[in-house]
Amino acid sequence: MPAGTMRARTTVSLTTPYGTYSLPVDFAASMDEIVPPVTIEVANGVTDQALIILGTSGIETIQALAIVADVAISVKLGVAGSNVAFALAAGAQLVLMGTSLTAVSVSNASGGVALITYAAAGT
């Protein structure tokens, strides 16, 4: 896969009775290898399915990752057996930049097939 730059731009906003507070965040990092967006189907009941990012793509360490699914899923960062899954709501985005991961896996207990789209970059 080619080298390139991954960029993330987000604005976190909090609205209170006293006003709205915003925190804009921009981050960019050059990566040796990039996996462009891939969409996979994960059947209901599947646990700890590894996302195919490492090895065949040329990435040994994931430094940037983006995941979104059309249904609620759970995600484990790092080796599946030794990490706790966290919930990712349907349509919510998980974006990590500046990380150092050696594995990512997903589980689907939504009651239907999950369409999961992800992109990654690293070295």
C-alpha cells in the first residue's frame, strides 16, 4: 500500500444553559502505509473478528484508525483475548490518531448483519 498522510478534524461542542463551548481539534500525521476505506459484513453473533489491517497490508503497527458501523457493535483495541470491549453506537465514529496498536477486533450482537467500514494507517 502507498504512503500518505492521515488527517482528522473534529469539533467537540457542549451546550449548556450558559452558552455553547467548542473545542476544535486538528491532527495530521505521515504514515508509511495506508489501508483505504474497506467495508465488511460481520454476521450477528460473531465475537472478536479481527479487522484485516496487519500483515497483508504492509502495516505492522496501526498508528491511525477510523471505524463506523451501521448497527451497534463492540470494539477491542489490541489482542482480543486480553482487552475489554467497548460499545460503539450505530453510526458513531471511532477515530484514533497517534496510537500504536497491533490488533483490532469487532463483535456484533445487534441481531442482524453489521456493515463495518474502516480505514487505517501505520508503519
